[in-house]
Amino acid sequence: MSGAGVVARAPGALDRLAATALYLAGTALVALALVEGWQVFARYVLNRSPSWTEPLAVLLMNLAMMLGAAYGVRTEAHFSFLLGVHAAPPPLRRLLLAVSRCVQAAVGLMLAVWGLRLAMHAWDVPMAGAPLPQGSAFLPLCVGGALIALFALDNLVRAADLRPPGD
């Protein structure tokens, strides 16, 4: 397979990856609501509060937040201040958007690297209240950060028209 063939399929693959991230983020939000619902029911109806609900809720919230943020970067629907960008002349607008995408990629990479470091350092520590390693709480940071960096760089490349013609 030629290099151009791999590049030609990259946007479709990344779009599917972004859709999967969005689906998983939505699933995490539904699971978070169920876990919190069980927490409230168990506390106020059964008078027996489970210890695993809070750490699991934090893990699910981290997962939903990071995967949702990555999807937002992919679709360029993330939170931003575009007033200055829209008011700028087209050449400056293109530069500002490129700088924005570079900053997104750098922040995503930083989140992935430092999230991985935190996960590795805390992997041997048991999570309070849940039978999981404490490091697992940082895995969404790693995955989401890596996806943010990947999607931001792809947006930068696509906007610069660096792909071969016909893609």
C-alpha cells in the first residue's frame, strides 16, 4: 500500500475514532448517572452507602470530559474566543487558527505525557473505596490528551492543505 493510500484514508479513520470517542463519552455520562443514582438510593433508601460509587463516578466523569473534549477538538466545536479571529483579515485569521491548533496539540500532548506519568506512579496504589489501582483515574487523561493532540494536528494539516491532491 502506498503512503498516499494511507493518507487518503486517514480522515475517515480519524472521523470514526472521534465518533467512537463521542459514543464512549456519552456512555460514560449515562453510567455516571446510574452510579450516582445508585449512590443516592443506597444512601437514603437502604441507609447503606457503597464505598465504590465516588471513585467510579470520578473515573467516569474524567472519561466523559476528556473524550468529549477530544471530539470537540476534532469537530472544532470546542470552547474558544473567536471574536478576534473572525475580525482579523483572512491571512491573519489563517495564522491565528494555525497557532490555536498548535496550542491545542501541545496541551493535548502535555496532558497525555503527564497523565501517563501520573498513572504509572500511582498504579501500585489501591484506589480508596474501589478495587482499582489509583493510576487508572489518570488513564482518561492520557487517552484524551493523545486524541486531542492527534485531532489538533490533523486539523492543522487539513487546513494547510498539506494532503496530496484528490484526498
